[in-house]
Amino acid sequence: MLDHCSISHRGGIVLWSRSFTPEAAHIASSSASPVNSLIREALIEGRTTDEKYEKDGYAVKWTFFNDLELIFVVAYQRILQLTYVDDLLFALKKLFLKYFEPFLTTFVASLHAVGSARAAAADLTIGSLARALEGWNAIFDRLLCELEDKAAQDRKSRLRSAVRPPPPPLEDTPPSDDQSTDPSLSVETLQDEQQIARNVQALKNRLRGRGGRRGGRSGRAELGNGRDSLPSSDSESPAKRKTKTKVQRKWGNEAPTETDMASLDFSSDKQGAGVEVGSHDLQALVDQSSLGTRSRDGMYEVKDWEFVRDADSAIASALRPGEPPVAPPLGALGSLFARLTGSKVLGEQDLKPVLEGMKQHLMKKNVAMEIADKVCEGVGESLIGKKVGGFQTINAAVRMALSTSLTRILTPKTSTDLLLSIRTKLSSPLASTQQRMPYSIAFVGVNGVGKSTNLSKVCFWLIQNGLRVLIAACDTFRSGAVEQLRVHVRNLSMLGVNGAADSKGRVELFERGYGKDAAGIAREAISYAKDNDFDVVLIDTAGRMQDNEPLMRALAKLVAVNNPDKIIFVGEALVGNEAVDQLTKFDRALRDFSSASGAGKGRGIDGMLVTKWDTVDDKVGAALSMTYVTGQPIIFVGCGQTYTDLRQLRVGNVVQAILGD
């Protein structure tokens, strides 16, 4: 059963709407309705990754009629499998245009009119359209009943085909003398049966031997004495195999001296070696060329990622003597529009090959195929009907449309200043009886993307800004996860802040070993940080695949119990098409499972950290795919092996890299 259906203009005017339940009518009149969320989050921001949009238990499907700027929307409960929604949207658009296209044409023209008569013309057209729509409800009801009846008949036919009648009973017939009717076994079947018999016999022999050794006389009496047993395999030997002993290390003819033992001592805490090891570690942990800068107020800011392309060739061409300067080529995207010359109005057929070439260009930049389709669709909608007057004009228009679309998608709708959020919470006034809570950040993602490594980079950035950080080791599954964080904490303690010799006391590790409940460890870590005046808690979680429901439920439990201030998804820049599946399922699982745990409204992903950014050159399409799917910003990108290899993304640099040839 449907919940809501509406027809509206892109300018925001609702031409017709219908709610089928009181609850749907109440929600439709509020700002939190699924239709308003669709327009605000998906259509305005250009994030339409799927054929349907889901929000708060509702599924919303829609279609456009661009000539009259109309939007047809249908909303229903997500749990229901309504197979006729697509047919309903198609028929709804066709019938509505059939009956009211003349009124709609006048109405749209009045909206675009300028001058003093605009308001009067619009009011007159709206009144005429309202009178014309008086009989539309009856037409829509008949259409909906026909589609629902057809869906019910299809469902019944599928059930009938699934339940097959029993076969008729076989009549008793006298045995036939014809030997050709006797069942026959093929050679392969006989060989299979012989192999099965040999395997069964080998298993009996093995069990007989075990019973004789473990069960004493009773076991041997029951299973036999094993004298007639056959070897379980061709390679099995009746003789008892000799166990090999470990070969000891050869130290020479004499016992090792203290000098020999000292040369084999590689521990970092031995006397006399602390200075050398420490200096060596500091050089390996920090890359001076990638250090950030300090602002006027003393804040440490990481560097921006800058897109540099063909710097060596540009320098070589500038130094080449005796050659006149050559105008820059139009590039691959420009060559796509070479066929569109002359003054004309662009139509759908004119842009079809161009948009296909644009899609291939985006996919070469590592943009997911589904996202490339949607971006090209949005660019095509903005170009249809545009009048162009030459090749250069077309090239500039198409590049401008694509650049505008990419900029709109990549521009964050929330603040990316993580340091500002931390200081705002830490400086907010509290009652005298309340104790200040630390700012908590949870790092989530699939296996092997670099969550722990990039968590330590973020920790270095926070330490440089004078904050005390507690790292919670909540990866209690992967072997070595706690030890890895312990090494990072030791290394970070060796790095100074503002000229200090080290950072001891500014970073600690909170761990409870392996096999424990991650949600409980995070809760204890936050409580410990509150009692010991830590500013930030970084929660390291175990990597998990997005399709593993038990592990996703455990992660949602950690989020629901501790309610971290930020949930950062850590993903790879090399992920490609998998970015859509990973982020969609992670975000949906966190929202669904955390809300189902009784903690209130579900929490989703608040931002992304993209790792291995230095391996993709200008193929930065993963940033576009991730932002397109979630609508959340990319806070940092990791681009190296040291603690200073953390960068911020600027929208202009990413757009330049994607548009580059």
C-alpha cells in the first residue's frame, strides 16, 4: 500500500498530492517528510545514486518531465515489496500530461514571465489548474486499483506455479521380459560407488585404530582388532614415523661470551644506545618536507593536497630555445565536442555520444560507474535546450557544466574543521555538578585499509595542537592490533610539541587485551579519559566486510552504547566501484542496527578519511564516489608512511584533477 504520492514543479510548487494514511498525511506536512528529504538531500545536491531514495523507513521513487519541469514522486514503506511502483510512475506521468498539458504549459510560462503581470498571470493559471484537477483524484484511484489488482493476480499466479500438483500414482504392471527396459548403471556411477566404498572402509579402519588406543579392551572388542584394516591412503606407511627434533643453533665450539651476547641484544632500552636509537626513530617517523604550518594563533594545520600535472614537461618546454609558445590543447574532453559546431540548440540526440565519452573519462579517473552515470545525467539535463554558438563556446559550456556539477557534489554541507568542533565541545559551559566529557572519534572501515596507521596520524595532528589524546584499542580480534597501537603510542611519545623534547603524558593507550567486548572497552576508555582529563578519545575498531551482519551489529552496538561525536569511515583511494557498496551498506547498517538497539535515532557516517592517496596520481574519482553516496565530507587523506603524511582536500584541486586529461 502506498503512503504518499505527489506532483510538483521544480520551483517548489506542489500541484497535487495525496496521502493514504493519517500518519503519512501528518509526516507529509512536516519538514522531515521523505519527499522533502528527497528534494533537499538528493535532488538539490545532485546525489541520486539509486533508482529509489530511502529515509526513516520510507522508500521514495521519482521521475521527471524536463520540458515542463515536473517531478512525480511516490513514497511507501520500505519493508513492502511493491512491484507496481515503476509502472505507476510511468502511467501517472503519461495520464497527467495527457489531461493537463495545455494548462501546465501556460502555468510554466507564467512562472518564467517577467514584469508586473507575472503575479496576476500566475494566480490566474493556478486557479484554472486547481479547477481542472478536481476530477484527477477519481482518475488516479482507477489507475491505482488496476495496478494493484494486476500485482495481486501476478502474485497468485507465482504462488500457483510454485505449488505443483503431486504426480499421478503409478499403475501396477506385470514385469516385462524386455531386458532393454532394465535400469543400467554407467561406468562413471560404478566408479563413484567403488570410490565411496573405499573411503568408507578407510574411515572404519581409522576409527578402529583410534578406538583400540583410546577405549582399551572395550573399544577393541567393539571395533575389531584392526588386523584386517587397509591403509587409509596410498602414501600411508605401516611403520611408525619418527618425530623430528628442532635443530639447535650452532654457537661454535665454546660457550658465547658477554661480548657475543651484547652483539645479539637488539632491545631499544639497553644502556648507551638510547640517544642513537631515538634520533634514528625521529628521522624515520617525521618527514620534514610534509610538516604542516602553524597559524597566527598557534594552531598546527596540515598541508593541502595540491594537484600538480606534467611539471617536468612544462619546465622543459619553457627552457627550450627558438620555439614559439604553443596554445594548450583542448584535451580529451574538448575533442568529444568537436562535432557540435555552429549555432544550434543542443538536444538529447546531440549530447548522447558526448555524455558517453564524458562517462568513460570519469571512469578512467576511478569514479564508480554508477556515480559516473548519475553525474553525466545531471550534466545532460543542464545542457539540453542550451544554445551554443561555436566549438569554443560548446567546450566552455560543457566544461563549466561538468565543473559546476562536480563542485556541487564535493562541497561539504557540514563543517570539515574537526579542531573547531573539538574546541567548541571542550569550551562549552557546564553546570558545577557535571564533569566534562572528552571528544570521541570512532574509526570504522573494511579490513586492511589502514585505520590504525591513519588514526596515529590524526593523533599526531591533535598532539601538535596541544590536546591530550587517549587511544582505545577496541580491535580485539586481529592478532597484533594492540601491539601495533602500543608501538604508535611509544613513537608519538618521542615526538616533541613546540620545541619540547617529547610528548610524554599527552598520549596514552587504553587496552584490555583480546577477545573482549569492543563496546565495553570503548565505554571504559571514555570514562577513564573523563576521570584523567583527556581531551580526545580515538576509538580503533576491527576491520569488517560490509556484508557481515553479525560484525556490523557489533559495530552498531559500539556506536549506540558510546555515541561518539564523530564516526569516520576509512576507505582506500584505489577502491573504485566498491566504494558505493561499502559506504552504502556501512551507513545503512549503522543507522538500522543502532536505532534497533533502543538508543534512539540511528547514527550514520559523519565523514571520511581516504588512505593511500599518493598511489592514484590524478585518478581521484574515489573522493567523488564517496562524497556522492553519503553527502558527507572527506576530512583528511593519507598520502605516505610517516605521521606527517596527512593532507586536507580542497574542492577546486579535486575538480581540476578529475577534469585533467
